Amino acid sequence: MPFHLPTLIITVISLNLMLGGLMLVIYEVRKTQKCFFTWGISCFIFGIAVGLAGMQTYFDQAWLTIFVADVLIILTPLLLLHGLRQFQMQRPVSYKLVALVLSYSALPLVLLYTAPIHAQTFTAVVCAAIFLYAAIYILTIQQAPTLMRWMLFLLFLAHGALMLTQSGMLVQNLALKNVLMLPSSFEWLLIGHLALTTGTATLFPLLAFAMSEKRLLEVTNFDELTHMLNRRGFLERTGLLLAKNRIQRRPFCVLVVNLDQFKNINANYGDATGEECLRQVADIIQGHLREHDVAARIGGEEFAVALADVDRNQAELISYRLCDRIGKATLSIQGEILKLTASIGGIHSRSSRCELGDLLRTADEALYRAKSTGHNRFVLATQA
């Protein structure tokens, strides 16, 4: 690679040191996200690789300025890809893939480092393959916002295409003995690499803020134990659903599901058993809903369900099925079978003219009547 231009070398090294430092600062703030440490190290490694490759003009040490430099250049996109895997999985990820690819890449470079153009060609092809694979991998990362995901995909795709172009140009000049003899147009490829590297590394810190926003939304609107909506999330989404039904003058139903004898379960079997019961009931409720219905855990052992555009018969059928399915659920505790039951109170509004708060209050009253007459049953009230 024609790193004989001192200004370009200094620019690349300085930029990567700055970006690497930024990544490590983010990592210090967000210790749980190891990906930023990995990306920071990759920036430092690329800066070192550029510096070593630039020394070809001054030092006749091919093992250092070609072999080591090329190994580090290959390691850079490998670490970028590894960081993406860490970001997606949000847990420790084995470095086995990095070590495997780097080992298989280093073997040919041992034979090629005395032929600079051949070594550079091989390095460019390997890097192109890694960047193109990373581009496809990015599309599988659902945690990242869609726009950012596609921007990273295009950047990695362009980087892979640029590396393939570089390898093609090198193949056409295999007869040359020194990278310094490559055509001047090769310098534009380096400038392209610099621009793409800058764009890619700049987007990575934005992922931290995207994850923070998503995590804040989860904490605000979702119940950590059951992964259902919490009361706040239920009121927000159900309010929108009710407003839509009101405009269309469609019927609407709110159910409040309460797990029977839950305090006794906690007292006799412990909080861990109680939590498992709640998770089991949450799974049953979510398994009986349609795509546009809303379900949430709105209190200790209490759940709420909003059913849009259902007549009274459908609401009663869903209530019966929930009672029946929860009543058949069992939990094995140290050889003892624990049976669950739930009571359900509901309100069916024929035209969705009632406010959500009124619907919930009426559903709570119906729930009280259901519990006062026994367990494992439902009471459904009706309003205009």
C-alpha cells in the first residue's frame, strides 16, 4: 500500500487514535458493552498497522513493514465484526472466530511477505471478504435503529467493494517489485478508505445512545419480570387503541386478570416460585391474544388485557379460555404439584364511548364480584 505520503499516514494514525480513545471513553462509561472496548482496540491496531506499513520507505524489514502490518490490517475488520457480535448478543463472545481467521491468514503471508504486491493483494481480498460478511451480519442486528443499521450496512458494503477494487488493481500490477511503483490513482483508494473508516467509526458511538434510548423505553414501559407492558405502557397503548375504536364506533373490552391465592403462594413457597407463577400466567395470556390486542402486568399479581373490536360473546369466550388454561397450569415444587387459578373481571363497551379509566374501574369492580363468589371464574359487565 502506498503509505509513502507522510501527510496521509499522519492523518490516518491521528484519526484512528482519536476514534479509539473515544471508544474507550464510552466503554469506561458503559462497562456492560464490551463492543466499544473491542472497537477502540481495532482503531488503535489499524493506526499501528498504517504506521508500520509507512515505514517501508525507511526500513528494509519486510517481516515488520509487510508481514506484521498486513496481519494487523486483517485483524482490524475482524475486531470490528467481533464487536458487532458482542453488540448483538450483549454478553461475552468467544474470540475463536477471530483467532481462526487470523491464523489461516497469517500462514500465506509468511510465504508472501517478501513479495509486497502479492502480500497486499492477499490482504485486500481477505479484508474484502470480512467487510462483506460484516455488512450482511449488520442486517441481523435488531437492537440497532433501522436507519443506522442500513447506514452501517452500506458503509461496510462500500468498504468491501473498495477492497475488491484495490485487490483488482494490485493483480494488474503483480509484476512490480515495490508498492511505491503503483499508479497514483491508488492514492484515491486510500482516501476512500479513510473516508469510510471515519464514517463507520463515527456511527459506532451513536449505537450507545440508541441502546440507552431503547433501554430507557424498556424500563419505562415494560415489566422486567414478565417482559410484558407495565401499567404505564398499557395505558399508553390501550388509550390509542381505544381512541381508534371510538372513531370507528367499534366495541371494546378490558379484562383484569388476578392470580388467586398469590400471597399464600409467596408465603408458602417463596418469592422465586411466585415469580415463576407470574411468568407462566403471562405466557398463557400472551398466547391467547390476537396481534392487535394489548396485554400488561399492571400490579403485583394483576394483569390487564385490552380487546379491540370484539362482541360480548367473543369477550366471554376469551375470558373462559383464560380461566380454563390458567386453571390447568401446574408448577412442580420439590415434588409437590402446585395448581394455579385466576379470577377475571371485565367490561364490554359496545361503542367504545367510555374513558379508559372508567373501563378499568368497572373491570376492577367485576373482578371483586368474581372473587367474592369463588375462584377460577369471570364476571363480565356491559356498558353502552
